[in-house]
Amino acid sequence: MKKFLFLALAAGSLSFTACDSKKEDAMEAQGDAIKDAGEAKADAMENKADAVRDSADAKGEAVGDQADKMDPAAGTTTTTTEVKK
């Protein structure tokens, strides 16, 4: 009987220590909110970086396309005999 009473008291005391206080719950919620805000900020920065990268790629392609249009000999080849003349 003493062992049963001891085990029951031990289980009861463990259950009380496992419960979080309202202050601890509030602090955990605040920590979660800070982490979530940081993740949202990082996501926004990644999206902005992607947009800058895409814009630079598009501008680079446009300049390359414009340079291709300016080349008068595009698609033609020159032989060595023509160059010597």
C-alpha cells in the first residue's frame, strides 16, 4: 500500500510540474511570433531578390537581342579569299 501511495504522489507531482504557467505560455507565443515575423521578412527579401534577378536577366536578353539586330553580317560567313581582297 505504501508503494502505491508513493507512486500516486510521484505521478501527481510530475503532472503539476509538467503544466505550463500562463506566463510561460505567453513567452513561448511571443517567441513564436518573433520567429514567424523573421520568416516572413526573409521570404519577402527572397521574393525581392528573385524579382531583381529576373529583371536583370530580361534586360540582358534585350541588350543581346538588340546587338544581334545591329550585326549586318549576321548569318553569313566570310572566306579567307574575300578577306584578302
